[in-house]
Amino acid sequence: MKKNAEGIKVKRFRFSIYGLVSVIILGIYSFTVLLLLIWALITSFKSDLDFGTITDGNIFGFPKTWEFSNYVTAFESVIENISTPTGTRGVTLVGMFGNSLLYAGVGTFVFCLTRMLVAYACARYKFVGRKVIYTVVVVTMIIPIVGSLASELQMAHALGIYDTIWGLWIMKAGFTGMPFLIFHASFSSIPETYAEAARIDGAGHFSILFRIMLPLVVPTFVAVYITNFIVFWNEYTTQMVFAPNYPTLAYGLYHFQFVGGSHSTPVYLAACAIVCIPIIIVFIAFRNVIMNNVAIGGIKG
């Protein structure tokens, strides 16, 4: 630290080899990701003949003619045929979009809410077993839990929640995972004087929770919600196993690529672009919230 002419302390810039190497690596990674996304977007407007092959084609160049019809074809072709007691019906891209909103939107909220409440109890109250809960969360993150799919599927059938949207919401309720640790750290960083002042004014446990504590962690909740919403939006195995009659966009795209017939690479990329549009919009809309609350080393409370 040094002082300027007005006597104000100014932080001196220090050159760091570690910082320089980190910036170079992150810059190369970001450039590679953006380059692939731009290539995929440009390729989605090419015709099959224009795309061609590596040895004979226009794989890396701009389209000779911009084929907007690829998006029309992808929009009309992404259809999942499902069997029902009354016969077979097709779920279009619009229906899959609705299923994705129900699964990712509500499912992520349940996922974050349950972990936040358990983290609050463990961080703000001293009771027998809170350290056990914290240890279980850490252990399950370190040791991979495999082989539970068969038991989860059997349990879903036994409880009558198999192949239902609300059943998927129930399955997302829990307390394990990184969100628990993030909320635990956020609640632990809130001074106890806030709760003590509320108790003096006659506030109960629920008043302290909903009127004081939760508003303080809303930015953290939004950041965790958005990041997990993107993860849930891109899931397709969950619907494939637990809710085959409610296909989402991710599952529809999987079916379109591997089961739904033969289409050109530009049409496949057009379908991927359609599925990615909502995620891009969500990220652009909430990027400041995410970046202001997520930092290297954790989440700011």
C-alpha cells in the first residue's frame, strides 16, 4: 500500500506469475468454448451438401446459403412417441418445453429449499446430530454412491410416484450436496446479534427465519437456484428412467439424435441451438446475480 498526493492509500499492482498463467489458461479455455459454440451456430444454417465431409465439404467455413429451414425441420421433427393406456401419442417440442419448465423450475426450487432449511437448522441451532448431518453431507460428496438406481426405481413404484412430475419433485428433496455447504456457510456468517435483537422484540423461530434470515440469503439462493436449474434443464436420464411419459427437451434431443431417425448434422445442431436458447436467456438475465455471489473460493453470504 502507498499514499497518493492526497494522502489516500492506494493498492499497488503486483505482478504474479501464478496470476498470469491462470489468466492465460482461462483465456484459452474460454476462447475454445466460444469458438465451438460459434462454429455450431454457423453450421446449423448450412445445408447437408454444403456441410459435406472433412475432405470434401465446407465444414469450417460460412454457409454458401443460409438454411433457416433447418430450424423448422428440427422443431417439427423433435417428437417423442410414448405409450399410454389408450394408445400412442406424440409429444412435440412445445410439450417437452413445458415438461422441462415443470421439472427444472419446480424441481430446482424443491432441491434448493430443502437443503437451505436443513443447513439453517444445522448452522443456527445446537442439537444432537447436527454434526452427524454435516459429516454425512461431506462423506457422500467424497465417496461416490453407486448402485442405488435399482432401489430408487423400486421405491418410486412402491410409493406410487413413478412416472409423475410431482414424483420427480419429491425425489429432488434432500439435504446432501454442495448447496447444503453453501447455505450452511451463508447462515453461519450472519451475526447472532440479528436473531438476539429479534427475540428481544418478541419474534419466534419462524419469524426470525422468514423475516430476517431468509431475506439475507436471497442472493445466494438465487445464484444456487440458477446454477442447478441449468443442470436440471440438461438432464435426460432422470426422465428416461423415472418419468418416460413426461419427456423434457433434453430427453427429446437425445431421442432425436440417437433414435428418431436420420438427419443431417446441421439439423442436429439446429435442434441443439433451440434447446440451448432458454438457458442462454436465463444466464444473460441473471449473470450479474451469479457473478456477484459466486467467487473463487465459494459463495458470498
